[in-house]
Amino acid sequence: MKVAYFPGCVAKGNCPELYQSTARIAPLIGLELVELKEAPCTGAGVLQSQNPKLADAYNAKTLALAEELGLELMTICSTCIGCLRKSNKKLQEDEAYRAEVNALLKPGGHEYHGKANVTHLLYVLINEVGLDKLRGMVKKPLTGLRVAPFYGCYILRPADIMGLDDPDHPTSLERVVEALGATPVDYHGKTRCCGFPIGLENEPAAFKMAGKHIGEAKDKGADCMVTPCPLCHMNLDLQQPKASKYVNRDLNMPVLHLPQLVGLALGVPPKELGLGKHIVSTHSVLAKVGM
Amino acid sequence: MEQVIFRIQRFNPDAGDKEPHFQDYVLTDDDLPLNESTVLDALNHIKWYQDDTLAHRMSCRSAICGSCAMRVNGHTKLVCRTQVSSVVRDGVVTIQPMRNMPIIKDLVVDMKMFWDKMQAVEPYLQPSDPDPEKERRQDPAVFKQYEFEATCIMCGCCVSDCTVLEVDDAFLGPAALAKAKRFVYDDRDGKKRERLQKLSGPGGIWDCVRCNECVQSCPVVVRPMDAIIKLREAALREGIGTETVGARHVKFFTESVVKTGVLDERELPMKAMGMGWALANMGTALPAILKGKIKPPPLGRHKVEKAEDVQRIYKELEEKK
């Protein structure tokens, strides 16, 4: 399967291990990535308060690039998929607005017709690769590994824009975790916010959120967490030492990106998945699955 | 569905309860037709025929009064418009009181904090011009700007599901902020700037994480998070609170993206927060640099191909402003 690939800013910035591991597993799951090198940032909900039309125009450009290729647009970030789908819905439903936005794209040689569909690696694994097939690809089943899924807000909510899983009781990550041979861990915080967006504005709240969720996962016996969102990853891994201070407990919880977990089960050497680049060491995870 | 277990959180401090606990009630199709019943029907049946010590709020049964908000399987809903069949999981429906507010008894919470926050945003029209002889007329196009927020039924669902309130009770929260937006976007109001000034302070518009929980749980069409983003937009447009971290965050985010097409999330915090902050946070950056995760700027800067097109779109929009 061939997809128009939108890695997003963070996978090429603070989380290079996400970009690296996605590229590494793609050929193994029969996925051809056509990276959209001209596609700008989705606005992440921030540009939207500066000027919503600016964010929609940038997203329309990305959607047009995918439409021109005739391919489904795949992200590897919960925030990116949410912003792109939100703009897409507006552009698809409001033709007059789409014409206004297209007038902005035109000098750059693009026009969006409303035909693109935005998905995420998580849903590609489930809907395109298929869990049975994925199960068959597993070379090193992650037997005994207890994995706490952490979704990231926009991949689930709001349902009228996303609609790819049940926003209250999602199962996508759990099903992938199971297909890889690991055991999913259920806990309250898995669908909540990691706190990342207000790390600057309200540091105590932002890191208490992260610390609370990690602590809950730990209390439920998780060996590690897995997330389809690099922004969540920044708050859960990069900022875990701070989060730990705010909730006043030792956390020491490895947090994996989704393609890293997949890669491990497919037998990719940990180094090639960038697992050495995490702030919280992933050694305990590797030891548990016998690597 | 022949039978459903309703797992209800009970708590009665007057009877000496120290902690909430769960109690199971079983209803069968002989009690009431479960496939055609709402969760509220079930609660009423339990209270009227099984256990009259159970406390829950209800009134209109038509999703208008907003009394019967509570958590069903973890998320907050009006139980009068929630079908049992849509929430039953493995034969069980779990019912708990709203979150983020103290419990009075069972499923009844003390909504004082909700009303205090609502009061804090002065949820009434404050015109600055003298009273007209007959009425203040409004262009329907202006009403369209706040028609969704005007539909709030004050049920508290969004406040209960708010992720920020779970860790910071100083936050004004989705309901009060959506109400504030309703007045900021009402051209009959004369206090727009004062309101925005106040809303830009601590606990205000910049403390929302934009998690969409409130948009998801709102039983009408308010979409509180979208309202908060509109308030941010208004504050930036009016040049209010430009020195707040939130406004600086947006400013430098925009600067980065319109220049290169990419957000440089290493440089953004340094610019928004200043060098003092950057030095104080070296403890976060340094291990990441040493592990080869993050490159110290100016290394690792990149841009999208044809970034000039991204700049052009921005310029065209700015000129139209």
C-alpha cells in the first residue's frame, strides 16, 4: 500500500526516533511512504488562534498535495491528524469557504477539491495492513510485556470529526498491542490529555497531568506506555523527570512510539528504532522481551 | 438484553461513609423494556422500586434542564438522553457522579464551583451606550457569531470531563469560558476589552489544553474548546494580553511556521519564555542533546520545500486583514 506521508514537525524535530522507526517498519508491513516535502505544519491548534483561515489554508495545501497523488494522507501524530481532519471537514462541507481558501492556494499552483482522506499509522495498521496479517508478521512476540496505551486527544475527539474509534472506550491501540503478542493495560488516563500544550503557560498543571497518567499506568502494572502522538511523547518521556517531581513519586516509565513497539515485535534491532534516544531508558522493556 | 447490571457509585457521608463504593443493581426486561429505556429510566426504576436511598438529580427528561448530568462508563452524559443499549458493556453500565466537584450524596454533586466560575465571567450583557427607547437590535450575522454558545444548558458535563480542572481548580473551565465568549462576540456588549483583559489572566483562556473532552461531552452544540480558541483569537486581534505566555507562544509559533513551514519546538520556548527560562531548563534539554535526540540550534533547523509559498499565503492573508 502506498500513502501520502505527513510526518509533521516533531517527528523531524524533537522526536527523530519516531521518524526513524516509521521509516524502518514501513517496508516490513508493505507500506510505501511518499513524503509530502512541501507540506507545512498543521497549526497544532495554536496557529488556529492567530488566524483560523491561515491554518486551514496550510492544511488545504497538504490535503491538495495528497489529492494530486491520489493517495490517502497518513500522519504519525494525534495532533496532526486532528487538525488536518478538522480543516478537511470544513473545506469539504462549505464550498464557498473552500473557494476562498483555494484562491489563496492558486498562485502556488494547487487547488483542493475536497477528495482527500486523512488517516494515521495506527488506523493503517488496523484497516489496511490488518491485524491478522500483522500478527503473522510478528517475529518476536512481545509475550508478557504489559503495555499501557496512551492515545493523545485529537486521534479520538471529537467523534464528529474523527469517528475512527469510540472516543470514550477506544480499542485500536489495545488491539495492535495484542496482535504484537503483548498485554494491554487499562487505566483511566489513557484517553486524557498529556498536558503538553500548556507546558509553558501553566507548568504545574501540565506536568501533574503527565505524572498522574504515568503513575496510574505504573499502579496497574505497566512495563511501558505506547503512544501514537509525539507531542504526548514529549510530555511523557522528555519531561518525565519534571512530571515525577510534580506528582512527588518515582515514575521511571519507558514510553514507546507506536512504530517502535511494532518494530520490536517484527524483529528490528532496538538501535535501528532509535530506542536509545529516550530520556527514560528502554532497557527494562528490551530485557522483558528477551533482547 | 434480558438483564443489565447497573454498577452505581454510592456515597453517603451522613451515614458515616468515608469513601465512595460501588453497589450493583440488576434490572431485567420484566422490570422495564431495557432496549427502549434511557439510563435515567433505569435509575428511576431502581430508586422507585428497589432502593429509595439512592440519590440522583433529574427533572425534565428532555435534555433541556441539564439536571441529570453524571458519568456513564467514565464519561459525562445527560442520562435522560442516553440509551441503556448504547452504553451497556458486557452486561454492565457503570454510573458515577460528575468529576471535579465534591459529592454531596451518591450521584448528586455540589455545583457551587460551577456557578462561582460562571459568576466570575459576569454572564450578563453590559452595554456601554444609553438604553434605547425600544430595544437593542442586532444583525443576525452577529448573532451567528455566538449562537452555539447561547445554547448552553449549564448541565456541567464539560466541567466534569475537563482535563485541566482535574489538576488545577483555578482554571475558569469550559462552561464559564464559553459563556464569556458569548458576550465578547455580542456587539451590544460594551465591556469586550475589559472582559478579554480579565480572561487573559491566570486561570483564563491560555490555560486550556485543547483536549476536546468538552466538545465531546457537551450534550448540546456549544463546543466550548472552539469558543476558547475564538476568545484567544479575539484577544490577539485586539492586542490584549500580548505579554502573556499564551500570546507569546502563539506569536513565536506563527513566526516559526510562516517562515519555514515547520515549527521549531526547540526555539519556540526559548523565545516565548526568555533566556532565564532556557537556562533554568537546561536540565531537560541537556540529556536529550547528549542522547542524540535533540540537536542544539542552530543545528538541525529545517524547512519545507518551497517555503516561499508558505510565506506568500501568510502575507496575502495579512494584507487582507
